[in-house]
Amino acid sequence: MTPVTTPLIHLTDISKVFYTDEVETHALANVHFDIAKGEYVSISGPSGCGKSTLLAILGLLDSASAGAYSLNGKPVQAIGASERARIRNREIGFIFQAFNLIGDLNVFENVELPLTYRDGIGKAERRARVHDALQRVGMAHRLKHYPAQ
């Protein structure tokens, strides 16, 4: 018999509605799925179909209008802003669609910045992690360049 495991991400009936004075926009309607730990998932679709909205909800940057979202078996609806920030810092990797580098920091400093907010990671370990990450994506030769270069 195969053991039952709790999915890393569990969505049930997730919906998101954006309101303006004149318009009600239904960005997501009744989304259901599970993602297991270690599973790779691709989300694709035409512009405006709700991909970014879904990822903002999964990344705890926004909340669903309706439905249930559990992360590691815990419902996220009641999680406060500071705990959401902690989870994003420690448990969620997020690459934004928009260009979100800080222009006054070089590549190395931009990659290092999130690690400065992590408890227990000293300067030497941060530097090693940044060098390793830049090496893995073929950007180590640009570590002293600025975003505009």
C-alpha cells in the first residue's frame, strides 16, 4: 500500500475577483490542484488568463477572494503579514515577471540582498551561495556589473 502524503500545496476552489468602481474582473475561478514536494509544475496560458494572479496567491503576495489554500498542510488564510514574509523568505523561491533589480546595486549585491534578511547566514556563507548561484546560471562573469550594464 502506498503511504498517503500531505501535498506541499493544496488548492480547493480558489477564486480571485478584482473590483473597481465600474468593473468586476474574475481573474481565477474554482482552481483546484495539489503539488507534491519535489514535483515540478509549469503554468502556461494566454495573456490575461490569471497565471500571475495565481502565482501571487501561491507566493503569499496576495490572497484569494474565495477557496482554501494550504501550504505544508497549514491553511494560509489566517497567516499574518509578518509570518507571510517569513515564509516567503525561507520557503518560497519567487522570480518576478517584472524587472525587479535595484539599479544602485551590482549583480552580486542584488543576489545577496535577500540572504541578508536570513538569520543564521553569515557573510562568508552568503558570499559563497551568491557565487555558486551566479556560476550555475552562467552569470559569474557579470557579478560586478549593474543592472543597466
